[in-house]
Amino acid sequence: MIVRILGEGQYDVADSSLDELNRLDAEVEAAVDADDDVAFTPALAALLDGVRAVGTAHDVDSLDSSDLILPPADATIAEVRELLTDEGLIPG
Amino acid sequence: MSIMKRMSLIFRSKANKALDKAEDPRETLDYSYQRQLDLLTKVRRGVADVATSRKRVELQVNQLEQQQAKLQGQAEKALGVGREDLAREALTRKSGLAQQIGDLKTQHAQLQGEEEKLTLAQQRLQAKVESFRTRKETIKATYTAAEAQTKIGEAMSGIGEEMGDVGMAMQRAEDKTAAMQARAGAIDELLASGALDDVSQSGGGDDIARELDALSSTSDVEAELARMKGLSAPEQPAALEGQPASGDILDEQPQTQARPAGEQS
């Protein structure tokens, strides 16, 4: 499957890695739900590092859409919330 | 639903909505391509803007570092002529500048990071726009409007996602740069006003420099006077000091006292 890290590009990730990434994703989600900045930053970093570790860069000139889209590495909780609403995104 | 999945769905629906404008799906391709070229132009301009801000901060760091070196020199000079108070003042100002320089260097690193990110985003978008152009021509040449629908949907979805990503990266870079530009503007004003003792005001118009100039011209005069006295009036030290303790001077004294007497007679 293809995972995009916003601001960074697309990665090919094997389906077998999904369980691990889901576990990391759950930690990010918990931090966002609890509005816990202290937990959020390392949780997001761990999730993105996980994607970078198991993934390989997807062809840069492909027009494939991603299966999963992740926030940029320096995102804040507020920005993640914005990404999850209908406001705040500039679609080009 | 997980964050990843929610975000993906929302992001994609927004990206697609932004591109879904034309009635004939093949017109959508041209419309979208135009939007892509516009965005590429914007990103290039964005990279240039961030680079300009970065260079401005670089220039400010250089100016402040020159000022720092100048204050260091002034402190040494002041200490050399025994004015510890002036030296202290110069060093105090220097440490104030060190903080400013530290802040500016942090900003510089951030701007450099944004510039690199945007440059990479531009390259990714450029590669995809090029692919899209090729795909667009193929689709228009090969398929009827009805058949093209699916193919177009695929191409649009991929490029829409990239455009959404790049658009967001631009927005973030602009926000960060705007905040820093406000601070850079404030520092430029300070430098221009001379409050930071801008070295570009040549001649060293600040008060420490003035006092040191006054001091050094005084001490230059004294040194010159002493030199001239030493040459033309060798008897003067003896007359002033009365009974010097130094052996050298004692050795010379008999001669200096004897000679005037000899010359006068």
C-alpha cells in the first residue's frame, strides 16, 4: 500500500507492516484525543519513523493516490485537528 | 476509525472537490493541468521568497557579528588605557548582541529547513505534473468522453493529493516566514536607527568609540610629549623626580647634571 507523509512524499509499505503502524497510530490518536502535547510529538515521530523504516520511496512521477495520509513531521495537535475537519486545508 | 484513515478520506475528498469543475471530463484534464502549472509557479515563488528571507537574516547576523567584534576591540582598548568602566559597558552590549545573534541563527536554520522542504515539494510536484501532462494527452487522444471517466478519475486523484500536499507545505512555509519577517523588519529598524551601533555608520558614531577616541588622542599627545621631552630636555626627569631610586637613572644623573654646568660656562 502507499502511505503519504504530508510535506515529505509517498512511501510503499508492505501490508505485513500494517499491524505495527496501526499500533503507533493508536498512540497518536490517544494523544490527540487527550490533547496531550507531551505525548503527541514523540508519538507522531515514532509513527512517521515507522513508515520511513518499513517503507520505500514511491515513484515520484507516478499519479497513484495514497491509501493512507499522515500529518507532516512538525505538525501540532491543533494542525492535526484542522486536517480532520473541513476547514484549514489548501487543496492547491 | 484511526487517525490515518480519517485523515486520508478527508484529505482526498477535499483535493478532489477542488479539481472537479468542468462538465466534459476531458475538459477537466485541461482545467486541472492549468491549476497544476499555476501551483508550480506559486511554489517556485515561495521557494524564492523563503530564500530572500534567509539571506536577509544572514546579512543581519553578519552585521551583528561585526558589531560584536567591534565592541570586543573597544573593550580591549578601554582596558588598555585603564578604563574598566568603558570596557564593562562594551562587553555588556556585546553580550546583548550575542542573544540577538543566537535568535537569528535559530531563525536561519528554520528558514533553511523550510526552503529545503519547499524545494523538494516543488521537485515532486514537477515530476507529477509532467506525468499528468503525458497521461492527459493519451487520455484525450485515445478515449471518448464516456470511456475517459475512470482514467481521468485515477490521474486526477493522484495529482490532486500532491497538489493538496504542496499547497499545505506552501501555506506552512508562508506562515513561518511571515512571523520571522516581522522580527527581521524590527531588527533592520534597530540597525538603521543606530540603536545597535550599526557599523555601517562608518566613523564609529557611538559613545564608547567617542570616549575611546578622546582617550587615545589624549594618550597619544602624552606619549608624543614624553618622547619629545626625552630628546630635547634630558635634565627634566632628574629635576622633577628629585632622588630617583633606579640604578640606570642614577648612573646617568652625574652626566646630566654635569653637562649643563659645563655648557653654561
